[in-house]
Amino acid sequence: MPGENVKKPYYAVIFTSTRNDEDEGYAEMAEEMEQLARQQEGFISMDTAQGPTNITVCYWTSLEAISAWKHEVRHRHAQKLGKSKWYRNYSVKVCKVEKDYSFPEL
């Protein structure tokens, strides 16, 4: 989660997915996408949780930064592979974060 020093508002892209049984190349692509996202202008941070439903939340400074990430060439390729090979289903939600807090305080 971004810290208190991140300028608000910022945006969260929430990606939830259920994987199918195909695993070939998934871990490598996931690692590549994380590293690539971290290099994008406007990227703040990322949180993930793995389980029967996987959740990845990426935090961005603007809707423009999110759009640029969505259309990044290598990311587009990963999206196509996800639909054809790795995901049973997924959903994406884009949310505006106006307030955040944590415990213990960061």
C-alpha cells in the first residue's frame, strides 16, 4: 500500500483472477510484468495476494499512467496470453483513492 506521503488522489487498479491449470510460462511472465510496471511513469507500488482467487493491486498517480500501462506493447502481449492460456476468469476495477491509512502508522 502506498504510504501517507503519496499525493492524493491517486488510483488503484484491482486485478482479480482465477487461474486455470495451464502454468507454462506464467511465473516468468508475471515477474516480467511486475518489473516492467515498476519502470512505468506514474507507477507507485503494487500489492499481491495468492489463493484460489489471486488479487493484484497496482497504484498509479493518474488515469493517464494507467492507460499507458494498459497499452504498453509487452503488457498487451501478456494480456493476450492470459486470456488464451492462463486465466479461467478475471476482472479489473479502477478506483480513485482519496484517503488511506494503516496500522501501525508508516
